[in-house]
Amino acid sequence: MTSPEQKMGPRPTDQRIRDVQDFGEEGGVVPVIDLAATSTFLNPLDMEKTFHGELKGCYLYSRHSNPTVNAFGRKFAALEGTEAALGVASGMAAISCVIDQLVQAGDHIVTQHAIYGGTYALFKNVLPRRGVSVTFVDLGNPAEVEKAIQPGKTKVIYAESLSNPLLRTPDFSGLKALKEKYHLKLVVDGTFAPLMLLPTELGADVVVHSCTKYISGASDMIAGVIASSAEMIASLIDVNSGSVMLGGAVMDARIAHELYLRLDHLPVRIRAHSEAAQFLAERMRESGVKVTYPGLKNHPQRSLIDAQFNTVYGYGGMLTVDCGTSNLAMELASELQKEKFGLYAVSLGFSRTLMSCPAVSTSSEIPEEEQKQIQLSPGLLRLSIGLIGDHEVLWKRFLKSYQKVMPKGQ
Ligand SMILES: *Cc1c(COP(=O)(O)O)cnc(C)c1O
């Protein structure tokens, strides 16, 4: 990996992950999967105390807590640099449970114009039903954010560390100052940039991830995680008021075990995704393709990205190519699929390249007018670059398809 300037050097996050050690029974190198749905109390009085929150550390029922899910939570917290973390059923479960816990009827949220489609639909269609209003702004522009804040009513700023699908990063120092001034919580979806950007180092109170993406890496499960203070995580599983405990969107112990093991090679995988995407993005730019990638010198937020990213992991696997129209974007995707460059499928973070057209898929919940306003081109092709294959071979396949599909002079 070369440009822009990369800070090489120690990787404290790798070490934090490595230093978490849980043994299996008889000293196994991997922990066991604890499948029990419920746990025996040898002293019946302890059950009552646990229910009333007077006794900690006892397992009660696996919707509340489970040893394997807890082990995953501890390891993920080490990665994210938070006091605690909680595995949940999906990325959307993580988002909706955190929002549920932090806001109530009458409250207000400020968020990003272009965000993950599911989050957009939740904010636009579901939260108003619960009496919660949402304003969509540019989180890279703190002045615009401050204008949207309604003192006393606004409770949360909700951001994506690297936004879908425009690949923009919020201005964290600006957001941190605002959240302190107005006593807000800053919640950040880190799905597009795990390890590369640690939101709590930059002022976030809560981090959510869809583990379905890079953290799984194999596109073989749906899962999510919430990382935050021990107090916040405890509130989510409170037996009387926790949105995860009572909403029920918990993580299964089998999934927790899978993810626990996969965290060990997440750093290696992220660097491999970054190397492939950096290589392809540079070739694309040199050939006149309208590519957006956080690791390119011409990214509109170059200095902000360099200030906020932990670049020893590179700039990630996500890039976009603007083909002008959705027809051209779909034709290019179809050609790339025939050339075995990638697969036309939503989602990201898979070992293989995945391609989709946000304007007609994951971002289609955003009305056309608003798509125009935020410069979400209908011809955007979003690529999640995989981590296997020869870079030169992949580039040849891309160029061949691109030249075949795109009109001359584009
Ligand atoms: C996929 C995704 C989600 C939702 O995650 P699920 O695991 O599908 O529920 C949330 N945020 C972002 C940025 C995503 O890419």
C-alpha cells in the first residue's frame, strides 16, 4: 500500500485482540460453546437477588446473558477500546435497540443525509410512529449540525464512521464539541471501517456494527454488536427496562463463538481488503474512471480522513464508481459478473467482491429529490472489494468490462 502517506508502525488494536484469552474445558485453545438457555441456581435466594439486580455475575437466562456471548463481547470491547460490548441478532438490532434505549417520545435525533438504507427507513418511517423526529444533515459540516440541534429536545447525533454509499466521514472533533455543549450522545455505526476508525477514540459514546459484513467476513450469518460503557451495556440488558433484553434481539451462542474466533484474523483481512481496493482505485483513477475511495489523494475529505483514520489498516475495501446512469451501472456490474470480477449482490465485507447499485437498491428508500440534493448519482456502482485474487488480473478484467460498457470519452 502506498498513497496517501500511510502511518506504519505498531498496531495496538491487534495486540488488544490478541491479549484476550479464553480457554475451553481441559485447556482447549478455543472456548467452548455454552448452549444452555437457562442456568441452575444452587441457592434459590440468589435467583431473587439476581432478578432485583442485587447480585451480579450469575447467569439467569440466555436472553439476558450467556457465557459465550459475553466472551465475544469482552473480545470485541478490547478491539473497539470500550469498557464493554454486547453481541446482538443483527446490525439493525444493534441500531434500533441503542436508539430505543436513548430516546423516547418527543425526542429528536440529528443524523447524516446519506446513511445505510435500513437505518434511513427506520429513522424516516418507524421512529415518527414512536413520536421521535429526525433531521438529516451533512455531518461533515458542524455549523449545519448545530443549526439542526434543538436544545433540550435533541438527544442523539447518529453518524456512520464511513458513510454508505458516499464514503464520507463525519467531522468528529466538531461533533464532539457539539455533543458536549448540548449534552447529547454520539452514536456511530462503524460497519464500513472496522479497526480503521475507532469512534470512541474520537468522542463517540456508543458504537454499533453489523457483524454480517467485515467482522464475519464470510457472508454466512446475520449478526450485530454494540460497544460502549459498562453502564450503557448493563442498561441494554436490564431485566425491567433493557431494549435488548425486552426487545429480544439477542445473539445466539453459536454465532458468538464463530465471531469470537474470526476476530483474530479481522486485522489481517482488513489489510488485505485495503491493499486490493487501494490498488484497483489507483488504476481506475489513472484510467479516468470516476472512482471514489478514501485512500485516493483526490478524496474530497482527504485531510479529515487522514486525521481520523488509523491508517495502518489502510482505507478499507469500499469504493464507488460513477457510471452516470443506473442502466450503465447495472450493465457494468453484469459484465463484471460475467468476467468473474465480482458478484452482483447487496452487502459487503465478503472475501469476494460484491457489487450493487445503491440508487436502485440499498439507498432506494431515499426519495429521488433527496438523492439529487446529496449528490447520490443514480449511476453509482458500489464495490466491496474482496481479499483474494491477483490484483493485476482483477484490474485487467475490470478495464475490459469498463471499456466494453461505457460510451467512449467517459
Ligand atoms: C448492513 C448494514 C447495517 C445493517 O446490518 P444487518 O446485519 O443487515 O442488520 C447497518 N449499517 C450498515 C452501514 C450496514 O452496511
